[in-house]
Amino acid sequence: MNEEAGRRKAEGLPRNKKGEIMEDALIGLLAGKTGRIRILSDVSPYKGLDGKEYGPFKFGEVVELPIEEIQWLVKEKLAEMKAEVEKDG
């Protein structure tokens, strides 16, 4: 998807009162993509939303994961965003 097509797709997403794209809509837009994060705390192996096993991860490690996995790791303050999102495949 080129930048202009991505911008048009984002224009139709639901927004909150501040005009920001709602989190669920943004995650849907990014589904199937990956990103890089830096691990902030040791993380034991776990089963992801896609049924695959992820981890273990160690403090300071930089890993590439599906956006769906990144969302909860960052929300729980176990990781921070490292770099831009990349298209999967």
C-alpha cells in the first residue's frame, strides 16, 4: 500500500473527541504488520493471540513482533517502541 492509499484508508477510521484515531481502529489498520520494540523487563515465554509462542525476552533485548503482541507489551510497560512499523511479508 503506498503512502497516499494508506492516508485515505486512515481518514475513514473512527476518531475520539480529540480527533485522534481510536486505538482499536488503529490496531485493525496495522494488523498483519510487525514492529520493533526494546524489552524493559524480563518476559517469560507466552502464547500470543495468534497461538504462537513468543519469548522468553530479556531486559534490553530488541525484538520484532506482530503489532498485536507489541500493543499489550507496551501497555503493560514491559517494552517500548523502538522503530517504525514494517509490512509483514
